[in-house]
Amino acid sequence: MPDTQHGHGRPHTALAWSIANTAVTKLGTMVVGILVARLLGPESYGTYAVAFLALMAVLSFNELGVSLAIVRWKDDPREIAPTVTTISVAASVLIAAGMVLGAGPYARAMGEPDAAVLVALFAVPVVLSGITATPAALLQRNLMQGKRMLIDQMATLVAVPVMLGLALAGAGPFSLVIGHLLGVAVTTVMFLRMSPLPWRMGLSRSHAVALLRFGTPLAVTSILVFAVGFADQIVIGSALGATALGFYVVAFNLSSWPVTMLSKPLRQVTPVIFSRLQRDPEGMRHAFSRLSALVLTVTLPGCSALAALAPEVIRLVYGQVWLAAAAPLLWLGALAVLRISFELAYDFLVIAGSTRSLMTIQIVWLVALVPALLAGATWDGVGGVGLATFAVGLVVILPLHLFYLARAGIGLGGLAAGAALPAVGAVAVWVAAIGLRAAQPSVWVTCAVTGLVLAAVWAVLLRRRREDVRWFRSGAGSPTPTEPPSTRSEDVHV
């Protein structure tokens, strides 16, 4: 049995596993997504996007935020694991039932009644997500990303052939839904088998109250995060239709590559790093500043290249029929930098106990975003929505995040210094990409040469950040906790 009192794995090793896992998974899903999008076309793909949007909405809060308490818990997680499981399962079952009942009205409101059956089918992974919430959090706490990679890859191996086979057979959007369901079923079995602790339900009233007190603000915040993150798709689906939503989702998926490749693996590690440093606030703030500089070193030049080459990337990856997705991709590629930075700040503020500030940020974001999206959709369709999303993030939400980080003791001068050189690198990549477009070589040549320039910029910037890289590889300044496991036994096990 691994030590579950607190993860003792090295952050850089866990991050390496997580990046490898994300890269392989994302590569597989990207290839499948491209093939299925080409087979289905914008209209059918838009129908699936309507249903998947509902799933993402529910998964943002289905376990009421209590599973993160396992990662943050300072003592032995055996104390709270059964209660977390009970809350997660009960909440997920109730929410899934509401999802089935509301499938029809939701699909009609989105202008795509045919999506109702797909939405109802997606209630299944909601329940399974509640069942696996505790094992997934325990794996994250113990930095066991090797096992997480195995779980995710097995799901991909099962889901991909099904999706492609059904799409070729003419199953339309059902091909993606059925493949997704089978993949989630596989991950459920493997999470239960690989959990560091035996899966069991139980109830401790004192722990339940504490968990709900901790998780409810996070769940509310997660709902707001979803509303902010998917308000653009909701507006497009309801105002412009499922086909326009298909174009926008293709752009969103491409712009999410940097977020998925870096932010998702990083978020498997950073909460643990910050949790280990909870008793050293200065060390925690120092860790955030250095991590922020490393993140910007990679994301600013990379997202600059993606935004600059939006039309070329769309034509190269999806084909000419999807070219309308290039208009929002220009802005969503730039937005990806902000998304990654905001998620890093989110993890820091959660561990620092500033959950109310996170809720405030999401409320302000949503209030500012909705009218901007409606105006953007009226002005320039999906391209206007992309511009509105980026503008609100840059002008309203970035300053708000900086304000709350400053209140938490983060030096803004240090953050600016960490962003300066990556910004110069991003400008260099952008100029190279625009210059190549003006020279009008082939799409392949434009993308390949820009990629070489991007690689050179990364090499220079990472060399200048080599001390921060060594610091991260050495454990990111995280102390090894030595507290003995708690011996309290308040749980009533079922």
C-alpha cells in the first residue's frame, strides 16, 4: 500500500508522466476528432457539440467539489475518503437524473432537438465520474501519474476504434457518444482497481459538514467557471445554430491544444506542490512566481504561432470546408495564454484559501462576458464571439486576477519580469509567421518554417530559465511532510 498521507513523488516526474499521458491521449483524440469531423461534416458535428456541452456543464459540479479536499487534506486521507465517496456518488446520481429529465428542453433551447437522446446518454458518465472521484483524487495526491496514464490510454484504445467504425458505418453523432461511453466504462473499472485505498462508502457527519463547507464554494465556482468557459458556445448554439457551433468547437479544440498539453498535466501537480508548502507561505508564493514564468515561457510563443497561422492550420488539419473556423481561432489562440495562466492562479488561490475571490472573479467574468458575446455574435458571427471572449479576458479578468494575487502576496513586478522575455519571443514568432504568409509559400512550408522558428525561440528561452527548470526537477521547493497518520475513527462505513 503506497503512503497516502501525502504524495511523496517528485513533481517533475509526475509532470513528465502527465505530459506524456496528455500528449498521447490528445494525439489519439485529435486524429479521431479530425477524421470524424471530416466524415460527419459541420452539421452533424454541431449536433454532437450541443450534447457534449451539456456533459461538460454537469461534470463541472457533479461531485460538489469535495474530491479536491483529498488532495488538500493535511492528514491521512483515509479519514475522509469514504465520506467523499458517498457525497460524490449521491450528488452525481441526482444530477444525472436531472440531466435525463432536462435533455429535451435543453436541446430545444439550443435549437437542436435531435441532440436530446445524446444528452440523456451522457448521464451515464456523470454517475461514473462520481464513483471514481475519490480514486482519481488519491492518484493525484500521490503523484501516481504513471497509473493515470495507463488508465487514460486504455480508455482511448477502446473508444477510438468504436468511434471510427461507427462513423464509417453512418452512425453520425452517435459514433462519438457511444465511443465515449465505452471509454468511460473502462476508466471506471481501472480507477477502482488501481486506487491507493480500497473503494468504500461511509459517512462521518463532522467530515461531511466540513467537506461541504469546503466543496460548496468550489462547486459554485466551478459552475461559474463552466458558464464562463462555455458561454461562447451556448450563445453560438442558441443564436447562430448547431452548424456555426460546429465551426466554433473545431476552433476551440485547436486552441485548447496548448491548454491541454500544458495546463492539464500541470494541474495534476501544482495543487500538490502548493499543498506541501501551505506551512511556508513565502515558499508557496515563490513557487507560484517561478511556475508562472516557466508556463509563460512555453505558452506565449506557442499560442502566438497558433493564432498567427489560424487559416493555414484549419486548412491543413480539417480541410477547406471548415475554413470558417479560422476567424475565431485567431482570438482563441491568443486567449489560450490567459486560460493557462488563470488556471495556475486558480490552483494557487484555492490552496491559499481564497475561494471567495475565485467566485468573485467568475461572477464578474460572466457579467462582462455575456453582453460582449451577444454583441460579437451579432457583429461578426463566430469570429466576433472569439474576439469578444479574448477582449473580456484581457481587459477585465487579467487585471482582476492580478489584484487578488497581489492581495495574496504575489509580487506583480516579479510576474511582469517573468513574462517579458516570453513576450519578446511571441512577437518574434508572430513576425516570422506573418512574413511567411506574405511570401505565399505552400501551407506546409509556412507551418513547417514557423515551427522551426518556434522551436528555436523555445530553446533560447528555456536555456535562460534553466535555473527554474532545475528547481522544478529538484522538487519545486516542496518539503516532505512527516506528520503521523491520524488515528481518528469517526467514519461509519457502509
